[in-house]
Amino acid sequence: MKAECPICAANIELAADTVIGELLECPDCGTELEVVEVNPPKLAEAPKEEEDWGE
Ligand SMILES: [Zn+2]
């Protein structure tokens, strides 16, 4: 199955056993993406884990 990169609109081939929450990297723009839907497949930019010690 294929999904579209939300950043650069590239078509990304997903493995048939891809599950929601899986992380992958767009081969085109290098953005880390998270699988948010599988039927139909949908990708979103993965949340970056930032160490924010602002307190
Ligand atoms: Zn991309």
C-alpha cells in the first residue's frame, strides 16, 4: 500500500503489515513520519521528542 508524505507529497510504499503508530522516514525529504491510519494509509509528521527543561 502507498501513503503520501504530508510534508513533500511523495508517495511512500508501506509494508503490508504496517501498523498504526509505526515510525518511518520519508525517503524524499527525510522527515520522520508516523503512521496514523492504515485503511486508508495516512502519515503525519512524527512528534519530536524535545527535552524541555524549562522549569
Ligand atoms: Zn517527504
